[in-house]
Amino acid sequence: MPPERGEARGGRRPSESTRPLGAPASGLGVVLPAHEAARYPLRRRRLPVATTRISRRGFFVRTAALGAVASAAALGLRSAVAGAPEFGGDCDMSWGRDARPHKGFASVREGSGGQCTTHAARRSDTVAPDPGVNWNGHARSWARNAHAAGWTVREDLREIRPGMVVVWGDGLGWNGPGWGNGHVAYVESVWPEGFTVSEMNWGYLCPGASRFRTSMWGIVGYTSLTWEEAAQRGQYRFAGLIHPERREA
């Protein structure tokens, strides 16, 4: 079964997870890490005499209530970690350093840490043999460009496997101008009804605005897609799968 999905908000696809990875659940306050919390201990307050006399029964009732709130907060935080960002953005590698191959410097290059292509290249480089991601271009052209660079590309969505890069945009048979820059994501797992990807910089509300990215720069989200949902994301149709395997000469 796919991971639990978030509720639909503001026109986003109802079946895709919508909460940013690591974001607090609705209604929770900011939770400091343990090493930070230790630096800011709670100050004791001097309460009026009338409010300091609490019966033993009242003390236990209040303690139990606080425990329930803490448990709910912990569960809510764990649920939020399983969510995925669905904020606006395109996937652009058409200029400057974003148009270069990734191997060896993708994780340290300045100014490109939030693009969908950056994350897909980094993850692919962890499983692909050398030379790794040695192509460039908009996300929509990744299937054609990877194929031209000597990588195996599949055009059947049902052939998807963990470790592949899934491309939405233009496929191998594309021969005209594309609409938007497309999108790419890394396949983390496959299940009977679909698959789960990790991705950056994907949005349903603003798919053409490069100034919109994930909720925080560099945040990676996980999204579960059924086969039907994966065939078309926003205005982008499924275009191909890049296998981390070199084609035979």
C-alpha cells in the first residue's frame, strides 16, 4: 500500500501528499532540537497564592492531559515527516551552472540547490556508474538527452524500478516545442498500485513560475503516485524512465 497521503488544499492534486517534509503538523508550535532546547530552559513563574493550591487529584488529571498533548504532538510530527511538499516551481537547467553536467559538484554548486534536476541528478549519481549524469537541459528533455548520452531509457511506465529517474515532459519521439520546463523525480520504491518518488521544486498551483520552489530551499519531499496519477502531472505527461545503466555499444 502507498504511504499515507495528506489532505488536499488550495487546488493541489487531492491524491498527492501535500505537507513539506519535516514541517510541523497543523496546530503544533515550533519544536526546537534537543541541543537548542537546552539553551533556552523554561523560566519558572511565580503564580498567585490562590492558584498554587492544587489538589492531588487535580495534579494527576492535569499531568495526564499534558501527556496526551505531548503524545499527540509526537504523532503529528511523525505524520508530517511522511508528507511531501507540493509548492510551485519549474525545473530549469537552461542557463549558467545549471546547464552543466552534475557528477562531482552537484552537491556543492551554489545557486542550484532547489531545482528538481539537481536532486534527481544527486540521487541518480548514488546508484549510477561513471560518468553519472553527463547530460543537461530542461527537465522535459532529460529522456532524450540521457539516451543521446548513452543511457538506457524506457518508455513504458510499468517498467519503473527503484533507482530510475522518471521524466514528465517530452519523450524520445518528441519533435516540437514543449510547454513549460517539465519535471523529473527519483524513484524510491514501487508498489502494486504505483510508486513513490523523492523530488524537489514541484508544484501544481504554479508550474511555470521559477521563483516558486519547495517550502524551504533544498527541502526534499516524497510523493506517492498511482499509475493513473503518474501518467500526467499538472500539464506534463509521462515521457520516460532513465535507467542507471549504460547502453551496450
